[in-house]
Amino acid sequence: MIENLKTAFANIYRYRELISSLVTKELNARYRGSALGMLWTFLNPLLLLLVYALVFTVYMRVQMDNYAVFVFAGLLPWLWFSASFMEGMTSVVSSGDLITKSMFPAEILPMVKVIAHFVNFTFSLPLIFIFMLIYGVPLSWSLLWLPFVVVTQLVFTIGLVYFFSVLNVRFRDTQHIMGNFLVLWFFICPIIYPVTQVPEQWRFTFYFNPMAIITIAYQDIFIHGRSPEFIPLLLSFALGVLITGAGVSLFERYRDTFAEEI
């Protein structure tokens, strides 16, 4: 597993120029023909925030200070994760014309999707700081934890994408099942509600949900100005490494059969 992991990242470095080209093409194609173009990188999360703010501060009345900043702290990482997961999972199936070319490195396809949405996430991060300024949320030294939290999410996402991209080639129902499961996954992460609103006897379930741990870590950094819980975050990182190793191993094992399956 470790050898496959090293080989995969060595190949990613080897094909870095091709990956960069495909990521650029992906970003340009996403908003091609749109009058606002890349502005949708900022507008999409803003519009989602307005929806959640309307529902949960006007209709359902969540009693929480700086709710907009709170939602942004969890929503932006989730948008990166969910979009990367769904598009990365279907990346092999949707690239049949490339897969059939014997010289094309299929292992970069899932990575391209994750990196493209990571770029979007990076571009939209300033929105959090703007809202922190508007609501008077102070910046804190806890922001030094941000790179580790981002890397933890990146590794976890890459692992899942590699694993499920293989399953989706063999079983096309995977994308439909996981698309519906993502809706449930969103609501069992404390993104639109604070952890304090969850009954205390059920809060332990967050420790079995890596995306919940990552979400809480972002909230600790941006909202509470404190260090995230290190042990759960470290375990999430370790789980991400294991899943990435398993996913890459599975991808390497079945890569030669993709052309026939597609």
C-alpha cells in the first residue's frame, strides 16, 4: 500500500504540467459562456449563505452570534469536499475518450477534480475574512492551524475520490447512491447548526465522522479563535492517509480494465 502511495504521488509530480493544464481547462470550462465568469466562485457560496441565513435566522431562529461567519466556516470546505467527491467519483467514467488512449495516465483524473475545486476553495476563502471583518470577529493566532486542517481535508478527499472512482466504473449505481448519501452527510456535520444544539448524549457520533471533525476544526479557527482538538484531527489525517493508500492501490489494480468497462 505504501509503495503504491509513493508511486502515485511520484506520477503526479511527473505529470504536474499535464495536471496543471487540465485543471486550468477545467476552471475555464466551468464558467464558459457565463457573463459573470469566475465571479460565480464567490457568488455561489454567497447565495447559499443567504438561503441558510434566511431559513435559520428568520424562520427557525438559531440563537447564535455571528451566524453568517459560522456558516461560511463550514460551508466553504463542504462545497469543496462535496463537489470534488461527486466529480472525482465520475471522472474516470466521464473521460472514456482519454481512458482508451493507452499512453494517458488515468491516475491523474480524480486528482484533477480535487485540485480544481481546491483552487475554487482557495479563491473563496477571502469571503470568510471579509465577513469576520464585517461582524467584528477578531483574527487569532489559531489561524496558524489552517494549513494542517486544509491538508487533512485534502488527503481525506483524495482517498475517497480514488476509492469511489474505481467502484463507480464497476458499479454505476455508486454515483447515485453516494449523491443521496451526501445529503445525509451534510446534515450530520455541524455546518448550519452549532454542536451545542446536538443532545449531549449524541455528540460522540461526531468523532466517527471525519468531515464533522474537520468542520469543527474550521469553526474553532475562524469563530472561536482557539486551537482545534488535535487528537481527533490527527486521527482524521491518519484515516485519510490509509484511505488514500487503499484507494490508490485499488485504482492501480483495476486501471487496466477501465477501457473495457467503459
